[in-house]
Amino acid sequence: MDKFENKIKLPLEHLQNIFGQHDSYIQKIEKDLDVVIVDRDGGIKIKGEQTQVEKATKIMKQLMEISKREHNIAEQNVDYALAMSKEENGFDELNTLNETDCICHTMSGKPIRPKTLGQKKYVDAINEKMIVFGTGPAGTGKTYLAMAMAITAFKKETVSRIILTRPALEAGEKLGFLPGDLQSKIDPYLRPLYDALHQIMGAESFLKNMEKGLIEVAPLAYMRGRTLDNAYIILDEAQNTTPAQMKMFLTRIGFGSKVIITGDLTQKDLAPGTKSGLDVAIKVLDRVDDIAFINMTSKDVVRHPLVQKIVKAYEEYEQNLAKKETVKKRALKKKTGR
């Protein structure tokens, strides 16, 4: 097949950002699409099979838009653009993603906005619905984006306070084995929430609002018996709730409140045989108005690219286990006639 060549102009101030350190991003695009990309006097030449050259051209333009908007291009941006180039209407969806507004900025000035289509659907649902269930593997930004939305609403005075909660249950550990008083025992379980608050809001602002009672970070058990009006409420690690705890939490919601419930259905730390409140809620509330369910996948992981590969490997492993279990059950049923 004849080689095809395309030339595009990219502003000089964005070239280093688009090419990556030691041309790592360009090398990744070349390898994935089997094209050759050369920088010639401020103009970029892309050579290869026509379809692949056209994809590479569109990816380069996508990266330029990210560079113009956010300044720093991450490896995740390149990986996601390459993944979307293999899907039908992928570039149209990427254009939609690029038009998404910034939610807020971190204390260091870094813009926070959805980086994948799954994240965009999640943020859109939070804007539109009163209660949103956001599920997906680690690294998909479930908690971080919810936190950014909560802080933005708080600063705009759409809500009068932020309440962040999670069940005090992690990886089989028991609170009683930790040293110190109750608060000292609880803090390690809430540390991810504190970290996100410090990064987006700043430690000083967070502490000041916490002292006033306008921001509250507490274990789920502290929600019992309360009615939460005009608040932005985030329940994190909801896969570790029991059905009774989830029902208790959902019935605390008052007027003018927004609720985000996040969890990873594959990482439950409950005792064997205990049902997850998140699993039950998804089934029970499936058809209730003003509640959205957004499920993100390994494609939406925005941490180090290796994390995405790890999540995908586990997904495939668990799917294969489920298939083997199904085959085993069918064989047993056929053998016993039951």
C-alpha cells in the first residue's frame, strides 16, 4: 500500500508539550499507529498508511487543544486519545470532552475537569440529579471529582456546608487495634478525603471552615439520627456499607441537598456473606427519578498508565473466574439433574 503523508502546523510554544519528554508521546503515537512523525522547521510531517496518518493528525490536534487549555499534557491524555481513535465517533466524543468547562482549580492553579467520557457523564449527572451513584475501579476520579464539585458549590454558596463520610472499615482492619483516642483511630480512614480537601481548598481554608462546622469529615455511623438540609454530602467507599447503613444514610437527606455516593464494587472489605449496601441500593433504586447511576471502567482511570493496566488485568481475571464458575455450575446441574 502506498505511503501517505500529511503536514500540519503546530505553534512552537506547544511543540515540547505535545512531543513529551525525550519525544516520549510522539514515540507512543508512532508505535501505536505505525506512522512516522517528523518535526521540520515548525511543521510536522506524518507518514504512513492513510487511515493511520489521519488518526495521528487528529490526535496531534487534540493534544494541541489540551496544551492550549491546560498547559501540561500527561501520558494519560495521549493514551486516552489513542484509545478513542480506535472507536467509532471517538474523535467527535473527544471534541465534546475538550469543550467541557473547568470545575475549579487546585491551590497550585491546576485546572480540574473531566479527562474521560465516563468522568464527563459523571460530572453531568452530578449537575443534573439530586443523588448520584458513581461506581468504578480505583483511579477513575470518583471521589476527587465529587469533592471538586462540592467545594465549587460551597464557594458559590449553592449549599451552606459540605459533609464527607465513609464507613470506618478498611481491608479487614479493626478500629480497636489502632492507638489513640476515637478521633485518632478514625482519622486514617478519612485521610483520602482530607488530602483531596487540602489540595483543592487549601489546608488553612479547610481548617477554618471545619472549625465553624461548615465542613465535616466523619464516619458514617455519625450520620444516624440527623437530617441534612442544604448540604453537599459525599459518601465514599460505599461498597463497604451494609444495606441497613445505606438505608440509614439515604433517609438522612433533607431539602436543598446534593448527594454523591461512590464505591468500587470489586473491592469490598465486608465480612464474608455480608451483602453490600451499595449493591442493594443499585437494585432497589434503579427506577427512582432524580437518581443517576454512573459506572466508570478501566478506560476512565486517570492515574499512572500502569494502574490502568493493573485494573484491566484484574477485570479480565475476574471475568474469566466468573465464566469458569458458570460452566462449573452448569456441569453440576446437568450431572445432578437439578
